[in-house]
Amino acid sequence: MIVRIVKMGFYKQNIDAFLDNFHDTKGDIRAFEGCSYLELYRDKTNPSVFFTYSYWESEEHLEQYRKSELFKKVWSRVKPLFSIRPEAWSVEKIETLK
């Protein structure tokens, strides 16, 4: 399993557009083959910074998403809204405590 974390910062005037786009596409992203989990977080100290957190069955599934028309559609809408360069990490979950 791959955990994908993406950090995005937006101009204040673009936050609502980002949230609208996320609301419109989150179901499609979550339903994409290989995606088993999707969350959106907002930074507590800087409300213009957001993080997505998703689980992918494999690196191949994540790459299929990144090459998909859905990703191109989502990214083309979000990219012009950024105030900072987005950062992304693919990490391996080692342990979960509940």
C-alpha cells in the first residue's frame, strides 16, 4: 500500500474555488481503481494550506491515476489557484495504533 500526502497552498481568494472543486471530484477520486481512502485536511495555523491524504493499493494504481483524464481535469482546475508550489510524498505505512 502507498500513502500519498499532498500539500497545497492557495491564495485566500481561491480557497472557495479549491473547496468547490474538491467537493465536485472527491467521489470520483475515491472511486478510482486502487484508491481505498481519501481525506482532506486544513492547516490550523495557516488556513490557506491544505493536505490531501490518500491510500493506494500500489504504486502502479497511483501512477494510473496520475496519468488519467480525471487527474488532468482536477489538476488543470487546481493548478492556477496555488500560492505556493505543491509538495507531494509517497510513503509506506509502517504501523497503525488504535
